[in-house]
Amino acid sequence: MEAIAELKEDHRDLGLTDEQVLGMYRTMLEARRVDDRMWALNRQGRAPFVVSSSGHEGAQVASVLAMNPDIDWCLPYYRDVGVVLGWGFRPLDIFHGVFSRKADPTSGGRQMPNHWSLRERRMFTHSSPIATQYPHAAGIAYAIQKDGRPGVVAVYGGEGSTSEGDWHEAMNFAGIHRLPLIVVIENNQYAISVPVAEEVAGQVADRALGYGIHGVAVDGNDPLAMYAIAREAIDRARNGEGPTLIEAKTYRYYAHTSDDDDKLYRSREEVESWRRRDPLILLKQYLIETRLLSETLEEQMETEIAGELEEAVKQAEAAPVGDDPLARVYALPIFPTDPVTSVEAEPAGEEVSIITAINQTLHEVMATHPEALIFGEDVADPKGGAFKATKGITEAFGKDRCFNTPLAESLIIGIGVGMAAAGKIPIPEIQFADFIHPAFDQILSEVARIHYRTDGDWTCPMVIRVPYGGGIHGALYHSQSIEAFYAHIPGLKVVIPSTPADAKGLLVSSVEDPDPVMFLEPKKLYRLAKGPYPAGDHRVPLGRAAIRRAGTDLTIVAYGAMSYFTLEAADILSEQGVSAEVIDLRSIKPLDWPTLETSLAKTGRLLIVHEDNEFVGFGAEIAAQAADKAFELLDAPVRRYATPDVPTFPFASELEAMVMPNTAGIVRHALALAEY
């Protein structure tokens, strides 16, 4: 490696006062000592897990110094001790996290250490999956840009994260919209143990050209050079000149984490060669040469920091741990208690189809909620969505509130997370349920867990609209039923309308709910099911089933398209002397169990109908609940009628009809159960 390089800029030429550059050094020193103390606690067996940051301090602290924490946003990653200290964290805050204490401002002890969050300072929550933070940052930047709010967004990560699709999708979106976004990649030469030559083709900074944005590489161990580059990038963003990608070349001196053994993949000589370019040494040498740092002042800093850290460790280790791991899964928990006991009256209104009801409701939502945003593939006018659900909304409310995104499902959900953090109500559309799978990590790891993992500090209000299901000649990749995947995720609510009135009522309630809601729209019913569209305020509470038809001989539980066909079947069953009670769940998460149980107490028989695969479909959960909670009420085994274990529906109409549940099949299964 090269010998120690001299800092090239004079701090005064950069607009830094003597006090500011001394403050930069002190924060860097504090970050190093915090890291040293965390490692010591780990070796003593007092801290089970720590993440290394030593060596990164120059890039971290200098970039933060160029920002304004009073108006800007910050999304650090788990190695950014210097960033969070520069942004306003106290060492005590960090050690509360190290010891997993309730007072940890990032998560109340629910996350591993170094997963930063501080809502009052616009530091958005971070998680362990790599690169998910970049779409979040882009979503925040979009929101503040379109609102004309001051501030820029800085997001941090390692070079390994630039191999993830989320990074590419966010960079592409940022370039398209010229967002006020600064992406700082701390290239420390290793993605855990994988060297940069095996991780990154070419230079990270050079990739900016492909997104039409500014990219620059900088010596991340030179704090003044880093400050100069960061300030330039921030000035460009504030002036509306778009995003900047900064590749800060640096090195970590310790292992990736306390669970890693870096001696297996790098030599002692390599580490020592980089230590000769330690950012603390470089800045200290500069301060001595400019006569700003005396031995006395240096000793004073060390003494003050040591005392502060000693007291922080003492307080944090003695602090209480959290006491309720079951709380704050939802911002608004829903526990249905009062059963529905009668058939729901049909509201008055003009007769429309479900797709028309959704379109009209979205217009009403956009008018009454100026913070609502609709986005996805092809949703903007003139197309207005693949099924025309968003037709006319761009024309009515503008291209900033209803806009097209790139074909990138993880991005669509990820920017929604950022928009929600910035105070918006995102209503993303996934064009077909079959294509939502690239966004699974964003939904599972981010959307559904934000409220829980921050101990209630952040919420993620979002309505994810998803056309789903078969019966439209869509074949394997335009017919999937995905509800069982997402009903399994704590923190997410899942609702499915089957009538135009419910489409409106459930959609309005979903938009007003503080939790993320997946709004599944049965494509088969878009134009098949017609009914009244209630004018004015109309809401259907989440977690509230509907009795569509009263009966005494058996209970048939369904949702979505199968509710429609079950009602047809009930008419046929009635002609054959079988009285079927039809329950339309409407919400499958939360589940209205009291209504089901009350019905079973009357009928003693349960048939569950859905178009997803029978094996581990959502009906299996209903059956398990019945066996567990209502066994004594049953006069016959619980039966299910669903799709066989095939990869959804074939393209040929004749083959689709052989496997998709239908009215005749419901009648057949119901008769067999009634005769048991």
C-alpha cells in the first residue's frame, strides 16, 4: 500500500471553521472508542454480538458534517457508528442497543445492535437484509421533492450491497426522477469475506453513468476530501441537479462482526498496510500541522470520551429490558369479538361492476386524502392500469400523484416504504399477483415488520393492490392465488372483496388503517360481479366477515371469487333441501373467528372453499382453528374444496375448468358433507 497520504484540502478553503474540523476529529475519535469498547464487551462475554466500524470513521463523519440534520434525512447501515454519532445519537443510545435494552431508541431491544432508527431526527429504520434501504431512500426523496420540502436524503451501504437488485432498481428510479438523493457506498474491499474483485465488476462509481447520474470515487480515509465531495453532492441535490453516487474507498480493521474470523481470508500484512492510512491518523496529523490539536487538547478529548463511555456502559448495562414481545406487531390491532349473526343488508346505490367500484373509490380516496399516491406499472393515464382500475386518476390528480414506475416490483413496494415514512399514504399496484414475488423480501422484511422492530416508533401505512386468481384464461403466470403466503406474515393485514360495495368499504378502511394492508382483487369478479355502489361515506371494518345467506344444515366459508360461486351453489342446494349458511370472510388477516364459531354452533358442519391449492392453503388454517376451538360443535369432519396440488391453472380453458373450483363442485362437496 501507499505511504500515508497528506490531506489535500485546507479546511478553511472548504468553508470549515477550526471548531468544525476539531469537532469532526472528536466525533471520529468517539466512534473509534465506541467500537473499541463494544469489542471489549464482546470479549468479556457481556455483549453477545457487535458489528465492526473501525476504519470507516472518515467517510462517515465527514459526510454527515456536510449535511443538515435539522432538515435532511439519513438512512445509515449497520456499520455506521460515525454516521449516527454525527447525526445526534449519544453513546448511551448505542450501548442501549448493544445490551438490547428497552431504552434502545432504534428498536427497544427487538433488533440486533447497530440497526439504527431515530424518528424525531429523520433517521429511518434499517434492517439486516442487504440493500433494502435504497428504495426506501428513493421513496423518501420522491416525497420531499414532489412536496417541495427542503432537505436531501443520504443513504449508506457497503460495496457488497451494490450487487443486489434493490440497489439497481433504486438507482434507476433516482436517475429517472432526478431525486435529491446521495448514495454513499463505503467500499471497504470485502463483502464479509468476499474480496471486491469477486464482488464488483469495474468501479462502483462508474456505474452511475448507466443511470444518468453523477458518480465520483473518493479516498474515504481522507476526511477533508470526503467532506468536499459530500458537500458538492449535497449542493447539487439542493439545487435540483439530481442524485450523486459516492464511492468512498476505505477499509475495516476488524472482522465483519464478532461472529466472523477475518484471519481466514485476509493477511495481517494487508490489515497493517491499511492501518498506515488510518483516517484518524491522517486527520490528527493535519490538525497538529495546522496547530489546532495540542497534546493537552488531545488528552482532554480522550479523557472526556473515556469517561462518557464508561458511564454510558454502566447505565445501559443496568437498564431494564423490554417486557412485552407480543406488543406492537400492529399499530392498530384488530381482535374480532362480536359475531355477525344475520345476513348483511345490501346498501343502496347505482349498480356497477367491482372494477368500476375500485376505480370510483380510488378517485374518492385521492380527493379526500391529498397525501395518497398511486403508482405501479402502467397505472398512469392514458392506459390507467392493465384492468383500467386507475383510469382517469392521473388526469384528475396529476402525474406526481399517479405515476408509472419501472418494471420492478421490489422497487414499487420499497419506494412505498419510504413514502410512508415521509408522511404519504402509498397505494402501489402490482399488475398481477403472479409478479409480486420479487417484492416478497420488501413486504416480509420491511413493510410488515417496521412497526414491531422499531417498538412502535415508525408505522408503514400502505395499501398494496393486487389483482389475483384464475378464471380469466391467464394460465400459470396470470392466475395465482397468493393469500396464504401473505396471511402468514405478522404485521400485514390481508383483505379480499367480492362485491362492489365491499370493494369500496374495504378499500376506504384499508387506506385509513395505520398498518400495511394487502388488498387482493379477484380478477374473475372484476366485471362478472355487479351490485350497488354506496354513495358518500361507506366503510367495511377490517376483520369483519359477512353472512351472505343464512342456513341451518352446514356452514360454507369462502372469500373472493369463491364467495360468488358459493352463493350460486347455495341456491341449488336449497332446491335440493339443503340449507347452507354462506360466510364471506372479506378479511383473512385478521380472521373473524367469532362469526364462524357462532355459525358452527348452529349448523355443526363446515365446508371451506377457496381457489388456492388445497395443500397448505388458507383453508387449512380455518380447519385447524375449527378443530382447536370448536371441536365439540362439529357433527362431521371439516371438509375443504380447493384447487389440487398443481402450479395454478393451465392455459387451455378445458384444462382450467378441470382444476378450478366451481359451482357444481361446491354443490357436490356440500351434499356429501350434509349427508355425513
